[in-house]
Amino acid sequence: MNSANLRSRALILAYWLSAISVSAHPGHGLGEHGAMHILSSSYHLAVLALGGITLWLIGRFVQRQLPRRLVQGAGLAALLASAVLWGLRA
């Protein structure tokens, strides 16, 4: 895969991820309802989980071992955090 093709795919992915983050705030500002809302809202937790899955998948395409492990670890941490917060929410 050449570098121009890789850059265009990265831009498409960045655009897609920005659209995901917008859906976490349907109709209100970030600080409007306080910190507990951010930690307990199903919208926010779904975006955190989807972001974690996306990071983990991106990490699978990283060639070098240390950066791959860091990206996949961050994705797994985000996914686990969303699962723990979802469990606390119930």
C-alpha cells in the first residue's frame, strides 16, 4: 500500500471518528449536565466503547510492536472502562 493511499484512508478514518464523537452530545453542551452525566449516559458510554474498538482495530495495522501494543492497549482500556461504567450504571 503506497503512502498516498494510506494518508487518504487515515483522513477518512479521522472524519468518521469525528462524526462518532458528535453523536455523544445530542442536544446539549458537554458541561451542561455535570460530570456524572458524562460517566453515566448511555450515549457517552457507547461512544467510549466504539472509540476503544476502533483504536484496537487500528492497532492491528501498526507495523512496529511497541506502538501497536500502546494503541491496542488504549483501545482495550477504553472498552473495559465503558463496560465497568455501564455495570456501575445498572
